[in-house]
Amino acid sequence: YTSVKELFRNTSQYTDKEITVSGWIRSVRASKAFGFIILNDGTFFNNLQVVINNELENFDELSKLNVGSSIIVKGKFIETPGAKQPFEMQATEVQIEGASTPDYPLQKKRHTFEYLRTISHLRPRTNTFAAVFRIRSVVAQAIHRFFSDKGFVYVHTPILTGSDCEGAGEMFRATTLDLNDVPKDEEGNIDNKLDFFGKETNLTVSGQLNVETYAMAFRNVYTFGPTFRAENSNTARHAAEFWMIEPEMAFADLIDDMDIAEEMIKYIITYVKENAPEEMEFFNKFIDKGLSERLDNVLNNKFERITYTEAVELLEKSGEKFDYPVKWGADLQTEHERYITEKVFKKPVFVIDYPKEIKAFYMKLNEDNKTVAAMDLLVPGVGEIIGGSQREEDYDKLISKMKESGLKEEDYWWYLDIRKYGGCNHAGFGLGFERMIMYITGMSNIRDVIPFPRTVNNCDI
Ligand code: 4AD
Ligand code: MG
């Protein structure tokens, strides 16, 4: 089969040639004498117009085909200058591969995103979701390319783990125990020793702790995989299962960390513009009218860098009425993050040096003993898309921080080892993959950028 992408990319090569294409019907319009089938073959965002006429033996049957049916078309490719579409195909033979039933849920009218979420197995057949999920694939490729061009080693960190990287206790428990008949010890506690691994395990919330150990062998590494969080927050930016890109660099500090994060974001945007121009044009036209301009601004400007303390001052001075009060020591809420990026700077902003109490145990303590070398990247429209830090390389400080956080030394002995055996300053970050897709496409709900979203009360398809 000739792909529709190939037809769009190298149109003149096919002029007046016989070709065969296959795909799914987006719409059929027919009169007694002739008709038009709009076909999408899956290789390209745009559709192919197929002209049928009543000389085809199955013309009547074709005229009545339902949307969604799959067909194989033989015919002549002709250019149609001046018409709405640059070319069309005049069918000489159409084979019906799989007719669709009349209850096909995707009719030609516009459907709401809410409705389409209830049929996540079918929504990639719509324009919007075809564009979203092709971009998702292109962004993944961009990320691998970015890091491999820089010599980073791609490490597969485990999904099943006994540790809690973020220390926030938001893990999904992984167990083989029969929940109706859980073995208990003498005190009535669940006896984890009888479980598959002989201990309590969960799905990973982050690959960071494991990937840090590999940074001490390969220097520059990254992991890119699914992560799981049982955050009970039903928002448009939180999913229970999401993907994260986590680079980790040895002999690097917080500045290096921000530099690479900024370079990566700009690389991804450039790569997507080059490799998915039709999809990006669609988003700019139908989803978010300011998108192209905003992304161009991102490419042409340096990201802002401010401290948490400066962010708090600027929020306090803003005169805005926030739902959550602003106070040094409290975490920034989405409304605060959005004010900073959307109202004040109108571009991506790194906020660094957060109070140690509100950040994870592994972050390096700054000389003021009050803040840690953390960085969050906030962007207009989405809020936080990256969280990262320089890591605490001092063995004793790390141990005392773990104690404060209630983490057991014996569970993290291997993580502590890398501070014992040739530790060095190192830094890394985590980019939320779905949030990056939201940022690039202008889609406003995380449920609409992940093929089969898992959120509170939703694990159906
Ligand atoms: O800020 P977080 O929690 O950082 C970490 O997990 C570090 N271990 C990363 C590192 O330094 N290697 O998460 C990183 C990013 C967030 O900025 C956000 O974009 C995304 O992951 N994220 C989520 N995305 C969707 N749904 C959720 N529930 C998310 N939680 C975090
Ligand atoms: Mg964070």
C-alpha cells in the first residue's frame, strides 16, 4: 500500500499513477452517480479523498458504508489544484475489508472530550486524539535522541520496589496476598514476610534512587518509564499512572541541572515543530490559539531563575487574593505557580532553594541550613512540569535526614552505599511526561494526553 503520508510528502511523484491504499472511513457522501469517501490510513494526520462512481460494481454497498469501516482502494491518483484538497484518488476498485456497524460511537459531529474519555479505545481515531498521541510518540523519540546525542546511558529502573523515593507515602501496594484472608502476625499486623518478596513492596513513585546508583558508574544516565502515585487528588494535572524522564548527572550541581533541563525543553519543542508540523498547526488552530507564539517565545528566551524566597516575596507583594495564603515555609500551590509564570514572567520559571521541610529527604542542604538545593520548573498553563535537585552527598547529613523523615536505614543501605564508595556531587530531575505533552499541545486535562488514563475511580479500559 502507498501511505497517505507518502502521498502528502511526495505528491508530484504519484500524479496520474495507479496506487493502492487502505484505511478507515471518516465519512461517505454519495449521490446516485458518484460519491466521496474521506479515508484516513493511520500514517498521517490528513485524510485522502476517494472518488467513487456508479461504474464500480459495489457502488451501492459503498455508498451505504458506515463511518469507521475499513476498505482497500485501487485507483488513480490525481492532483486537483484549486480544490479544497490538493489531490484525490479516483477509485477503480474498492474492497470492503471490515464494515462497521451503525452504532459506531464516532460520528462525524464533534464529540466532547468527556464523552471521548469513556471510549479511550476508540478516541485515537479522532483528529484531536490522533494528533495528541502522535505528538506523544514524537516527544518520546525527541527525549531519547536528546539524551543519547549527549552520551547519556538509558537505564531501566524497576517498577516493583521496596522503597519510597519521595517519602510521601503515596504508593500503590504490590501484593500477592489474598485480601480476604490476609495472614496476620501475633499483634494483628499484616505479615509481609509471607508475601511474594518476603517484605512489603509497592509500585515505584520514581526511578531516581536506583538511577542515582548508575550515575556513579556511567556518570550521565537517565530513566524513562511509568511511575505510580496514589495521590488522592482529582485534578486535571494528576494521574495515578504517569511517565517520568529522570536524568541524573555525576559531578554536576543545581546550575548544571537547570541548564540541561532548559536545553531539553527547547530541544523537544524544536523537534516536535520539525517532525509533526501538521499536528502542531491543528493544535494552534483548534485547541489553543496562542500556542505557536508561546512556544516560539520559549525557544527565543532564557528561562527565569528565582529563589523560593523571592517567589514568596513577589506573591506577598502582588495584592492578589489567593485561596491558599502565601507564607514562607508553605509549599507553593498551583494558583501561586500560575501567577508567577502567567502573570509575572509570562515564560518558564525555575524556582530554587525551597525550605527543607517541604522537600524530599535526598536533597542537598544549603549553607543556610534552612533551604535545600531544589529546583522546580513552572510553565504557563500547566504549572510544575519538572522537579529536581542537587543530591545530598554527605553520608551523615543524609542519615540524619532519613531519620527525620521516618525512613529506615536498613531499607536504604544500598542508596547510602553510593555515598560511602566514591560519592561525588550529583544532580538530576524528573520531567512529568504527560505535563510536557499538555504544555506542547495546549490540551488542558491530563486524561486527554495518556492513552488509557488511570485516575481516582477510573481504571476501566
Ligand atoms: O516533583 P516530583 O515528585 O519529583 C520526583 O519524583 C523526583 N524523584 C524527580 C527527580 O529528581 N529525579 O515529580 C517530578 C514530576 C513533576 O514535576 C510532575 O511534572 C510529574 O513528575 N508528576 C506528575 N505527573 C502526573 N501525575 C502525577 N500524579 C504527578 N506527580 C508528579
Ligand atoms: Mg514536585
